[in-house]
Amino acid sequence: MFRLSNLIKSTFQDVKSRSLNGSIMIWNFTNRCNLLCHHCYSKADANEKDTLTFEQISQTIPKLKKAGVNFVIFSGGEPLIRSDIYDIAKVMKENNIMTYLSTNGMYINHKNVKKVINTFNYIGISIDGIEEVHDHFRGLEGSYKKSIEAIKLIQEHGGNAGIRFTLTKETESSFYKMFELCEKLNVNKLYISHLVYSGRGLDNLKIDISKEKRREYVDFIINKAFEYYKNNSNIEIVTGNMEMDAIMLLQKFEKDYPNFAQKLKEKLLTWGGNSAGNRLGNMDWAGNVKPDPFFPITIGNYLKKDFDKVWLDEDNELLRNLRKFPREISGKCSQCKYLTICNGGSRSRAYAISGDLWSEDPSCYLYDEEIN
């Protein structure tokens, strides 16, 4: 996760950047979902059955805290499908773990909106384009209207929800419209996720955009973040799954704000780029623990072995290699002067294309003359 807006603000104002104190887990509590999204890494659908019990979850939560996990993103499938989701969040808070909700918003209504707001520290609702684009991409006509209604309902009751947008060939026609939508709705965050090839995202590899288009969009994202900062807008821009965005930001500082470039570079080195298997992890509905939600290899199962023993296992060679800094990556990464900033990018994408966890990220859009 690259907190673009926060880094711009903290660099110019010479204050500490927002950073994770501990690890963050994306926990898929269910693989049931009312949608059939084209990019879904878990291939969720309505016919799945919940296998994870509340007892198993509540017994695991203290183990997360023991392993240094301070943040949990409630995910799925659609997490609000579970009737005990609020009870799960309550146990999280009893263990001093912050709870974030990643939802399509379609189960948020007048009866539960206050409970949703009071339960979760942050609510992110997926909007993947203007109405016809979103409905096609998410596999259900009318889903856009329901998701937008959920955002407005949350705002009417004193909360705020961010928008989560996945950038693909199927959604890119709405890319610029997403900023207009955020401004119109006055949401507090726009999270733009780059595609990772996993689940249906791997089945639909053809929906990824070109490197040239990605650079064009990232350049716009960065300029928009500067515009929001200068205009004192409350909209925060965050990007995900493309650590090279940080290098584009650094290059802009070096060109347009050279007096602040070193300060930003120091912040980026502290941030450390891709953190899968270190400050970021994933837990699924079957008990599997992975370095990130898209990862092709599990490192253990929290239903068979306590989570803290899985996550803190110093004998796990994969975890040791992921936690090296910088990582030992082949290809263009091996000679890249920015490796200590992006940390090699996505290992999941590398494996999906080459079968090698330690090859270069195939979506890296940096030019050879930039990195050598």
C-alpha cells in the first residue's frame, strides 16, 4: 500500500509519515459473495459455504496480537454476509487490533449502517467504474447503484467511506471519472489497485493494461495528489500492488521540488516497498496463511498450528527470503538503483508469469535508462 497523499503532505510539512506499527493481515472470513467480479483472487461466489467457525476465529485472534499484528482488513468474499462479523470485530477490539472493512457495500442498509460505522475504523467500498462498467465488471446489474447508496448512507449517518477502484482494461475507460466521483461524493479516500494475476485475475490476464498506459495513469494519479494537497482537499489517494509508483513520485520531486527530494527518499526507504510476508499477510477461510492474498504458496495453516508460530517461524525459508531487504531479485531488478525503494515489487505477479518467485515483476513500467 502506497500512501501517496500522505507522503506528499508529510514531506512538504516535514512531519512524520503515516506508518504501520506492526503487521496488517487481510483476513478472508468467507468465500461467499453475491457478485462475480472478473478480477477476484479468491474466485468467490454465492454457492460457497462458510467453513470457518466463530470459535476458530476468536481463538486465533490473540495469536495475531502475539505475532505483532495490529491491523486486520475484513475481507472475503463479502465479509458482511457473515452474521457474526460484528462479534468477530468486537473480539478484535478487545485485543487492541484495528479493524478495516473491505466490502461491496450491498449489505449496508438503514438497519445496520450505524453498527457498521461504529464497528470498523475504516470502510472501503469497491466501485470499479461508471454504472455500466461497474455492473459488467462486478457481474450484477444494479450493483453500482446499491454501492453508491451505501456510501451516501454512511455519510448521512456521520461516517465516511473510501472508494476502492481496480485498474484494468475493462475499467480504464472510467479511470478519470473515479476522481470526479470522489469529488462529487466528497469521500475521504480513493484507493487505486493495480491488477495482480491471481484467481480470476490470472484467468483474465488479458484484462491488464499496458506498461505505457500504466505510466500515463500513474503520472495523472501523482499530479492529482499534488492538486488535492495544494487545494487542501480532504481526499487521500492511495495506490496498491505497484510499488514502482513510489519511484515515479521520487522522480517528480527530483525534477520539480529538488530541495525536498532527499527528505522524500528517506521516507520511501523507511517505507521499504513491497512488504508481503513481512508487514503484510493474508489468512483465508480455510485456515491458510500466505504472504499476500495473491501469493501462490502458503506458509502454514492457523487451524493446524497457532498463527504466531506460523508467522514468526524463523526456519521458514520463504519468509526469510521475503524479509530480506532488499530482496534478491533477478532480471532488471538486479541492477536497479531503486531496488531499496520498491523491494522488487510483486512476487505473486513474478511467479504467475515466469514460475519463479524471485524474477522481476513483469508489470514494472520503469525504463532501463531510468534504473541503471
